[in-house]
Amino acid sequence: MTTVKNHLLRIALSAALAGVLTATASPQTIEQGYASKLTDLPSNASQTLDLGAATVYFTGTDLVLAQGTTTRSLLQFPKSVFGSFTIRAAAGALLFGESTDGGIWWVPLDAANKPRQLGTIKLNYSAALYNRRWAIVSGKTGGFAAKDNDLIAIDLTNGTQDQIAVLPGASGPITVGRNGDLYYATASASFPPPKGFSDIVKFPAARVRSAFGATHLGMSDGVVLYQGIDAAGSLVSDRDGDLFLTDWVNDNIVEISDVDGKAPRASTLASYTGSSVSASGLQFVPSAANRYDQQFEPFQRSGTGRLVVHESDFTSISRLRKLSPRRAHIEGSKGNKIPKATAFDLIVKNGMTSGTGFVLVGMGQSSSEAILHRPFEAPILWSKMLLQPILIAPVAFDSKGEATLGLYNPGFSNPLSLTTQSYFETGVSAGSSEPTNLVLQ
């Protein structure tokens, strides 16, 4: 059985060898349609957690709360231990696990309250908040030589433990969906794992609830949603039917879409092949209720939450990358009021890269949007003024996601109000720009 620590050391060694064998490191590539923001952390930071206004990370001895340039230790160990997970446990508290001694800790964010050890779960690896009372922890409680991994529910008030599932193999990551379904990624006990070993398994909420008490679940109680992933190190849900996982064998982030549908599908959200860093952990931060039936998908409106990626080279670089949907934007080169007898451009920004899309122009001023259709999973929002456009023109998007359409305003006896919008498809996603109002004078 390969320990988590040895697993990370192997990744670090692989990264170091890659640096020796290649003259330069390539940047990671991220699926189109997302905005990205980077925040640097201390080089030894691990088990990170984005709290919005603050960040939590573990140094080996201290669980640190950082807000701007101010830091405060939330939990301190007398010796270095190997951190396993840090998750939100309540509005003002965290749950922290370490696998050296197996400690599971309730950690208040308020400096007036002290952390307390809820209990011990041997070789704990991953955890997910199940409800306000319980968290579920994935851990190899039988030791390295055990053939099975355990999922243990722990009571967040008194530390009571309840075995929820016994599953074959090494410790796999877990996450909980919005309906209480439990998702688990199987893991091989051998290293390197056989190609295509890991499966994504769903345990329906009703089955999970039935496992509290004297019984526990096995693999036969779950439904295999997706097969053939080489490895899974971290697993999170975006709350609208998608899963994200780190495949540390191929050094990328995989999205499993539409897990509540009939045919979940996998795609690469981000590739770190050849990069100086790897994705070592994931966190999804949900937001308030979405507008316009929006989902966490590329080219959508912001405000649907963010996927937080801990990037590290396991030696000197540690940082958080925050990904959020970014919708395209269209604007006039001469502003929104175009003088008569004037040539002008309609410029689309943050669209697809290196492909062909369309710019449409319609009569009237746009005041609202509706769902046009769903060529993929997410809705396409479209101005009602463009349901019968007067112009549809193809445009070429460059490598930066920009496209330009040249037009001319001959002038009119009365100002002419127009609405313009862009549409494009990448093959795995689609998007529309925010509608923009123009006046031809």
C-alpha cells in the first residue's frame, strides 16, 4: 500500500525529473471560458482552503489563517505531521485531519474559541461535510496492509464514529452532491496504478442514510458512473451535477459532467503536462442562487461559484488558482453612439479561441435575455431583440479570444437603435456575449 506521503513525494520527484529533462516548463492550459486569478502562498503551504476574505493553509506544524498580510495560527502541533484535509464544518469552524497520528480536529475560526480533537481515524485521507451534524472521512483504518478502505462518519458535536462503507483498495477521495449523494473515486493499492483503474462511484442519498447505524455499504450498493480514470487524488462537486478531480498520473484536472443524467462524460478542464506545477488539491466554493438558470460552466455569467485549485511544485511554489465562468463581451470601437458617415468595428472579447463564430445585429434596445437553447449542458442566454436579426455575420476569433466585424453607418434621418450579440461553439462548450445596445446617429 502506498501512503499519501509517498504518493506526493513521487509526484515531486516526477516534477523534478521533468525539470531536468526539459529546458523550459510550459504553462498549464485551462478550458476556454473561465477567468483565472492567482494568489501566492508560502512554499510549504498545503491543505489549503479558500474562505473568500481569508485563506487557510497548513505548514506541517500550524494550521494558519491568512487575511491580507495578517496571519494567525488556528491549530498548532508540537511536531511536524502530515496534513490530510481541511474542509468547512460550519459557518465559523473547520474540520482538519492529519494522517501521522490520525487526529481529526474541530477548529474554530474565532480566536476566542480553542480547537479540540474530535477523535482519531487511522490514516485518514479525505473528508466531506455530509450535513450539519456529520462529516464523512475516507481512511485506511485497518492499516497499510488492509485490503479495504473505510468511509467513517464522525459526529461534529461529540466525535461519535459510524462506519458507512467498506470499499476495496487504497484510500480514495470523496465528495457529497447537492442532494446528499456520496461520490467516491476508487484507488489502487499498487503504485503506479494500473492504467484506467479508478472509477467514479455514486452512493445514492437514501443508501447513505441507511448505512448510519449497525449496517454499512459495499461496492454493490453504489452505481459506477464513470470508468477508466488513471488516478484520482482530489474530488469535488460543483453543486449542479458535475464532478472535478485531479488525475495525478496524467497531471490534469478532469470534469465529469452531468452525473445525474443518463450518460456522464469526461473532459479535461486543465492540463498541467509540462508545467512547473501540478494540481495538488481542489475546492469548490458555491455562491448564492444562480440567475438565469446559470451553471458553473464556461462562458457563463460570473456568480455561480468558483473552483479553487491548489498548485504546487512540492518544493518552492505553492499558490491558489481561482477559476470562475467568464462571459464574452461585445462593444463598438466608437462607443455606443456611432456618428453618421462613420466606419466602426464591433469587437468581441473573451470569446472562443482560434475559431469561427457569429455576430448578430437586431432592431431595438435589449432589455432582457431568455434561454435560447442548450447545445451542451449550460444554457445559452439570448436577447429577445435578436430572435429576428437583421444581420448575421461570421467572424474569426484569434488566439486571444477576440474577433472584429467591420461595419459602416451611412446615417439616418432619425437615430436607429440596435442590439448586437455574439455566438460561438468550441466543440465542447458554447457561449454568447452580453448583449450591447448601439445607436446609429
